Amino acid sequence: MKSYELSRFFRDANRFVTSSREAIEKSAPHIYLSALPLADKNASIYKTFIPLYTGLISVDVFGIDQHGGPLLMTFTGHAQDVTSVAYGPDGLLLASGSYDGTVRIWDTCAGGETMLPLAGGDGAVLSVAFAPSGELVASGTTRGSVCIWNIAGDHPTEPKRLLGHSASVTSVAFSSNGSLVAALSRDKNVRVWSVATGAQLAALKFSEPPQSIPVFALDGRRRSRNVPDPIRDSDNEISFSSDGQVILSGPHDWRIQDLHTEGLEFNTRFRFSPVGQMMVSTQSRSIYLWTQPDGQKWSSLCLSGHTSMVNTAVFSPNGAHIASASADGTVRIWDTRGRRAAVQHQKTISGQERRHGISSSEANIVYVHEDGSTRIWNAKTGERVLPPRAGHTFETSALAISSDGLLVASGCVDGTVCVSSSRTGEAVGELLHNYPNDVTVVAFSPNARWLAAGSSYNTIRIWDMATEQARHHGPLFCGSAIQVLVFSSDSRLVAAGCSNNWIQLWQIQPDLKALLPLNSHFWAVRSIGFSPDGAHIALGGPDGSCNVWNIQTRQAVLSLTGHHGSGSVRAVDYSPDGNFVATASDDCTVCLWNAHTGANAAVFYGHQKAVALLGFTSDGASLVSRSDDGTIIVWDANTASFTFSQSAEIDSNTLSVASLREGWLRGPSGELLLWVPAEYNSYLHRSRYMRRVDGQCVVVRTTSDGWNRGFTWSMCYRGGISGLESNTT
């Protein structure tokens, strides 16, 4: 093994152990049962060892950082919000303060606490700081006191209390030689004490909240510079770099000269790295690492995982790590090295889409949200794609996305159709006109050459996207308003579902010509799907059924009935191999049918309202659906179409009903089944078939290899180790 490969292996091994310390310390078998399947799939540890084991839980992460990636450790123990963190001078210790009234000291290498919590009974702790010696820790409290703890011994004594403030102490700091400690309070005072004697040496009083940035040199003299109004009035907080530069999260950079670099800094929102061109800022639940390589523009990397507001984030002394404190009660440590890309934090999809038109293609989904914005999501990665900036004057009434996911077509009530790039959001070509009235539906052909649009005035137009010209044959006419438009898989046929019971069919290639229409026997057709070979067409009706017709003979060959209630089948699609038909209904379910026999293969439950959108991915492995409840779900179609053994069903049921307590999925007797990292708790989904696409999702499920656990845990090793008993309970 080459030296750099060996170095990377040991680095990954260290990260593997530290990031999964909680599982390993609790139960050694969970090195294999939990830590290994949860490890970063790109890590050399995972790639080396996962092929040697079988019957482990499958874990897929979407929209948040992978466990074992930039997030190295999660410290739990505080009973309430963690308000502040501070590194010791060598970076080996970390102090945290909390609303629970305690200061905790953590080992940043091995993980865990180094001593019992420090509780002085002075109220909630709002700020902490280490002395340069690393032997003292100062804390500021809501009762206005500053407590100094000596942590050099195994059993810290009662703290030294420095009094004088009449309101909460929001920040504390030691001077560079450790002889002084200063505190900033909400009583508009800054006080400085001698650490040795506890005597107050200086007090700076502000009659009003400061209008300038206070910086204090070692002798306690105040130095300040006026701050321009745009900075004072901004909601963004600022801080000083070591060379005196002030950097905002807004559009302007400001420089303040002649500041002493030994000053005390009281800002907690925006901090500089002690080494290198890096900054860290916080916003809501996320942490942003800012870098400026060699004079280039500043760029940011989002570190997500906290489940509540991040109160502060600080760099380690060597700049290699960031520690963050959150209202979720945890302290987390992040790696700043070697991370050039990460999945960005995504906003949760919520609310209903406007029912003007939604479409799926490949694994991309486009729809109009209730706030009027157009949104595109990638169902495989959970990433939100740049929305198109359509050039319509009025609101969007219909949407479609091309099969390659590159183009988005939007129809408008003014009769225009705009085609945009899904990557840049810019319009492609000119607006397509020729409608005297609204556009009710748009559709791309699978080869992305043709674009069709229908209106409520019984007309359809088809454009050749290669020339962006309307077909010279002119509008195609139907007997009533157009509700559905679908192309066949080979792009040769187009079908239109009307508000009456007729399906109109046209051949597009080699020449445009009308085919005999179909009488669906429904009073209105809600959805249409072509079989891949173009021989059959599935029609979803308003009574919850779906009929499959032979296009050539004009005969119904199958009736798919199984959806509950009297709601409509609002979406239908064939699998790419033609073996299955999927239907989505107002009854909140998705059904999978055998396309040859009509037998029901699976019923998917998960949406809370009517399912309006449905589509197979191009490989047929997944089925994507979107509901009026605002959720997008990706279903495992391959898994659903198989018949499972009784043991596999038991494994799946055991996982689905397991309770999550104290960071573990536990069985009915409290036995440990799977350790769940704290950052995954809010995003966990346990289903063989589904995962939600809402920007953040962690899917755990059993596989066809079975699930080795409990007293059979050792069977997970393919080498056949046996006779070992478990300590997993």
C-alpha cells in the first residue's frame, strides 16, 4: 500500500472510531452492526471492510452530511440549550456552557467528558472561556456573576466568583497572559478583574448600547473606531481578523486600521480561523465555513446536522476543527480539512402545489408551489435544482420537464409557453404563442424533440423543438377541454384526455395524422400512460379504477381496481420494461400492478393526502410520487415487486416497529438493534420501500441478505465466525 493511501486509511480509521464512539463503547458488536453500515461510503474503512460482511442494515443519506464526513463527534449530556463553547489552548479540551446551569469539559480526541459537570448554582451559563494556561475556565451566567474554575485537578473545587454586574454576562475573555479576565454584560458594562486576587480593576459604562466596536488592550484602555451606518444597522454581526480587517456577511467589506490585535472580542456570530483564510458563521440550524483560496472570492460550505438553532461556532487553535453549540442540547465537532463539497441544507417541501400541472421525468420533479414559485427537485439526491425564470406576464398554469432533465416548459393563462434551462434558469428561445386563451397542460416527448400544449378551448399545438416552429398543420382539435397530454415511449404517438369520455390519438412521425379515438367509458379521463412498446394505453378514471386498452383493436384488456373510495386515479405510468403499471389516487395510496395479468403487486402507504404525480425513473428501480400534502416520496419498485421470505418480512417488521430511545433503535425487550447518530434522529425513515424527498432524509432498511442481530450477530462475517455470543442487550 502506498504511503498516501496508508495515511488516508489511518485518518479514516480515526474518524470512524471517534464518530461512532457512542456505539462502540456501549456494545462492541455494533462496530459491525451499526458503525460500519453508518460509515461514510467514500471512506477507505467502509470500502475495505463492507464487502467482508453480510446481513447488515442498509443506510442511505440524502440532503444532509454523511455521518463520519465533516461531522466528527457529537457530545450529548446537557439537559437544555448549549449557549457557548470554547477550546483550550492546545485544542485537546473543549468547554461548553448551557441553560441547564452547567459547564462541561470534553476530550476532543477520545470523546466524552473528562470530569463531572461544573455547576455553581449561579443560573444559566451564557459564555465560557479558557485561560491561556488551560488550567482555568471562566463562565458568565444569567445572574451576572463570572465563575472561574480550576480544572487542573481531578476534582475541581468550588469556583471563584467575580461579582459586580447586575444583568446577564454574555461574554467572557482572558488576557493573553491569563492575569486578567473581562466580562461583557447586558447591564451595559464591561468589567475587568484580576484573576489572582478577584479585585475589580476597571469598569466601562455605556449610557446607551455601543455605537462603535469596543476593543480592549491588555492595560484595559478602551480603543474604538466609529462604524459606518450600514454596518450598525445591519442584522449581520461582525468580528475582527488578526490584521484588523472587518468582514461582513453582507455585500461590503470595511477596514478599520490601527487596532491592537491583543484585544478582546465579544462577537459570537462570525469568527475567523486563527490560521489560514477561513471564517465561520451561523444561520438558523446551519454552520457556514467560508474560505478564500489565494485571493479568490470567498465561498461557503454548509455544515448541517443540528436540529435546532446553532448558538455559536468557534475554530480550534490550529483551525482544523470547528466546535458548535446548539439549542438542540448538543455540542458538535466538524472537520475543516479536505472538504471541497458537501450536500447543502435543503428547505423542507411543504404546502400544496397549485393543480395547474406537474410532471416528472427521470428522477426530476417540477411543480408550482402554493407561493407561486416554480420548483425542481432531484428525487435521487434530494437536491433542489435552480428554478427557471419564466418570462410570463401572468401566473404559470402548466409545467413539464424533459426526459433528460435539461428543459422545463411552462404554460401560462395568457396562452404563452416558455421553455427554460433547468441548469441556468434562463429562457431557451422565444416565447411560444398562438393561443387565444389559457394553456391547461404541456408535455415533452421522451426524445425531447416535441413539445405539446393543450388548452381549455379544445385545441392542441405541437412544436418541433429543433426548429422552435409550430407544426404547419395547425392546431389539433378535440371535442372538449384538454386535461391530459402524454407521448408514447418512442415519441411517435401523442394522446389527449378530454373533459368528456374520449381519448384522441395522433401519430407524430413520420407524418402527422389522426388515429381513431378511444371511448374510455369514463365521464372524464384523469390520467394516461403508454406501454413502452406503444401497444397499450392505461387510462385512469374518476371512480378509482384504471383500464388498459389495446390501441390497435380498440378493446379494453385489463381493469385495475383496488384503490379505496370513489376518488380519481390522478396519475398512471408504466415501468420501462413494461412489466408493471403504477397508479396514484385520491385515496392517498400508490398501487403497483402486474401489466400482463392485472394482479396487484403492492400498495404503498405514506402520503397523507391525494397523490397527484407519479413516474418511474429511467432504470425502473424507483417510483416517484408527489402528493397534495406537499411531500415527494421515492419508492423502491424493485423491492416491492419481489415476494419476500417469512424471515425477511420479520426483519422488516422488527425494524419498522423498533422504538428510538437514547440514541438507539430498540426491540420490544429494550435490546439494542441499531445505533443512530444524534444528527440523524430527526431525518430517520424506516421502510423497505420508501424515502421522502424533502431535502433531508436518512433511510435505514433491511436487505435480502437478512438482518444479523442479537445472539446471531457474529454471522454477519462472511468468513463464518460462529459460537460467539452477543453483549448487545
